[in-house]
Amino acid sequence: MSDHDYEEIVSPNVYFDRNFNIEAVKILPGEYYVTGRDMVLVTVLGSCVAACIRDKHTGIGGMNHFMLPDSKSDTGSPVGLAGRYGTYAMELMINQLIKSGARRNNLEAKVFGGGNVMRGFTVANVGERNARFVLDYLKVEKIAVAAQDLLDNYPRKVYYFPNTGRVLVKQLRTMHNETIIERERQYVARIRSSEVQGEVELF
């Protein structure tokens, strides 16, 4: 297998998308996927954010799906728990991109999500915190943001084709909203339990 064919499989949800006639991967909260193959990476975002990052010359790219933890001890500082967690989520994928042959100075990002969909959530503006974090992180890392669709009050379904950089975003105004919210609540519960165990096993 050449570097260009390298795949990092951290999402087991591989299927064939008949709409696009291409192999696809569904990425759930806390997962990411990196590939050099011609595929579509798919996720549904509520308050979570997804960073879609690719080497614009080789087409090696990936997508993650994460949320900052709502630790009561976290003050919003970039060195606090939430900042460390978000940085870890981003670095996991970027390290895999580099390992699979992408060059850091060729990376471009497209970012999505951070919708205000979790009414009654324990932390105000959780989507806004996630959106601000991902933009700040990419700015610090000098990774250009080629496109973004963040905030507002609806979930999104994102289709990302890392080979070409093409993205399709579908706004989900009514359907499946409760499923998305429940999935994110379960993810938040996993984050909270991993906080207690320390910083190594964050996902």
C-alpha cells in the first residue's frame, strides 16, 4: 500500500453510498477518519464541530467530529481541560494526515457545526464555544480555512470529498433532530467519564 492509499480507520461505519456511487464513512461524535482514497466522509452535527482537513496537492484528507467538554473547573482558558481536549482531537487527525503523506504547509480546512440545538444544556453557548475553538486552533496552527458553516440553530449533515475538497452541507430543519441531540448527550456523558480517568483516554 502506498502512502497515497493510506487509511486511518477510527470510524468503523464504512458503507457504499448509492447516491454518489462511492465508498463512504459515517463519522460519529468522538471519531475521525483519514484517507488518501476517493471516498466521501459523512457526519451529522448539532452542537459538535467537524474539521475537514486535506492536503490540497495530494488529496489526502480527513474529518473529525468533536465537542469541548463542559468541565466546571475549566475557565475557558486555552490551557484548561476543554482547550486540551479540543487540541487533542485536532492533533490526532493532523498527525495521521502527516503520517499518511500530507504536508503541513499544504493543508487547508473547512469547518462546520456548532449549532445551538441542545436546549437546556448545562453550558451556555456550547456550539459557540466549539466553533470559536476550532477557528482559533486553525489560526494558531496557520492552517487556512477555505470554507466554514458554523453556528445558527439547526443541525447539519456534511458530505466531504477529501480527494477534491468538495463539500455538500444539508441543513436539517426538522428531521432526526432528537436523534442528533440524544447522540450528542451520550457523547457528553462519555467525555465526562473520561475526564475522571485523566487525559490519556479522552475518546
